[in-house]
Amino acid sequence: MGQHHTFTPTAKDYGYTFGGAMPVATLRSGDTLSTYTEDCFGGAVTTVDDLPSQVCTMPYLNPVTGPFFIDDAEPGDTLAVHLLSLVPARTIGVSSTFPHFGALTSTTHTATLQPPLEERVWLYDIDAEAGVVRYRARNGDYTADLALEPMHGTVGVAPAGFEARSSITCDAHGGNMDTPQLRAGTTLYLGVNVHGAMLSLGDGHARQGHGEASGVAVEVAMHTTLAVEVIKGVPTRWPRIESDTAIMSVGCARPLEDAFRISQHDLVGWTAELTGLDTLDAYQLVAQAGTAPVGNVCDPNYTMLACLPKPLLRGATVYDGAHQRLRATPQAAAPGIGAR
């Protein structure tokens, strides 16, 4: 059993890139970490009158906590990050529409002569005891209780080639993947590109619909406890996720069909490797039994997942059982870490 660490970030500890930053702390394979992450607005939006374009300083959006140096992680290894616990750090979540941002408006990539969408803020009451997030329409008396499903929109390591990538986007290093699958009980596998991996995380969501169509989920600061393991000598080209019931490959790209192809291609190869099927047999199995949840269709790169139920793997061991080992990690600390 590894060591448990508690890291409470200060303002200087938040980053806005993956790569190009010095580590804030060191972890070792088998260690656990309890930490705090700010919401994508840096906590600046607290009322419906706090328009992000007015209260946030561009481009300082989507802060991440880290990076954490992972001892003994080297290029060619895989870093397993298991999310043990995600607890919203506030009782209010925030969402918004942004001018020229989101799936149903013109953007810098898809320019049209339409006026931008109105910038509007919604506040959501988070009732952790009841397990609900309460939606309220801004115009009218419509309300709805939605399931509280905490997740991290952004988890990643430093990219390859000495690059620094904005925390707003995603790619082979992970980053702003915005998939609801990054929730407690799942393990994220990331290929290590630099000495120490340099793990960062942030962008907590109380919940998010698939696709994050408006560009903004129910954003909230998060208390997170995670466990890490270095899988030596095993490369991972694209992010992968394992739950108790499925394996998932992640593709990040534009256009969306390229993100789809990346995720499907990786899952077919992964399935063939785990089952011993040849490529076309694995392709046929994934084509008929797989699912393809959308992560986001609003960030600089889009995210698609390709998922296959684990029973179809006929008991094959995934990453030498890392998910099962990390799933059994005792939680050494309760939530309660706050930002300074």
C-alpha cells in the first residue's frame, strides 16, 4: 500500500496548460491523493448576473490543479489514474451560454453571419444528501431534479515533444475530454510522454449531458481522491477508460468523425489484443456490440468514446489487473479540502 497525500492548492498552483509547468508535488506508484479543484470559471461566477465574459479574465479559464510528478513514470509507460471519490465542494453549480461557443451557434471554426447567442447564467442547487442537481428555467417556473453525477471534465498528462497544450482542449495526452465516464469508480489510462508524467486535473462537473452541447456543464469545484499506478513498459497511444463493466477507448480530434474513427480503431485493436481475435473478427464484434458515447462537441478538439462490455472479453486481464487493484484502495481521507 502506498502513501496518502493531501494537497491544498493556492492560487499559484493552478495551471492552464498540460506541459510547460513545474510540479507542485510528487507521487509514487500506489499512492493516493486527496485534492481540491476549482470550477472552470475559477470561482468567479456566483450569481446569475456574473456573466463570464465580464468576471473572468481571458484566457484564464479551466484551471487545473497540478502538475503532480509521478516518480518512476517514463516515456513508454502507462499511468493508471483511478478516481476513488468525487464530492462537489459547493452547494451551487453554475452553467451558462457563451457567445460563439457551443454546438448550436456559430464559432470561429464555423463562421456564419448570425448574431451570437445571448450570454446567460444558470445556477443549480446541489443536494448531495438527496443526490440531485436542481434545474430552474430562467424564464418561467419550470424546475426539474436531475441526478447528481460528479465527474471531471479535464484530466491529463504532459504531451509529447515538449509541447504545452491549453487546458481547454484534449488530445492523445488526455486533457479536456469532457466525458461523464470520468467519475468515481473508473480508471483512466494515459500514455506517459515525459519523465514524471506530470498529471493535472480539474473542471469538476456536478453532471453533464453527453456532448456538452451548450459548451458548459453544471460546473462546480470538487474534492477529489484518486490513486495512481505506473504500468512499466506498456505504451498507451490514446486515453483509455476502464469501469467495472466496460472498456472504453477515447478519440480526440476535429472533425467529429475523426474522433469517432480514432476511438473505434483503438478499441478494435485493444479487443483483438485482449481476446486473441484477428483484426476483422474484433472489428465485427465491436461493430455489433459496442456503443459510442459522445464526450464533447464544443471544444477545440471533439471527444468520442468507443465502449465494449467486459463480459465479451471472456475474462481477459486488462493492464494486468490495475483497475481491480486500484478499485480496492482504501480511502485514507474524507473530503473537506478547500481552496485558499
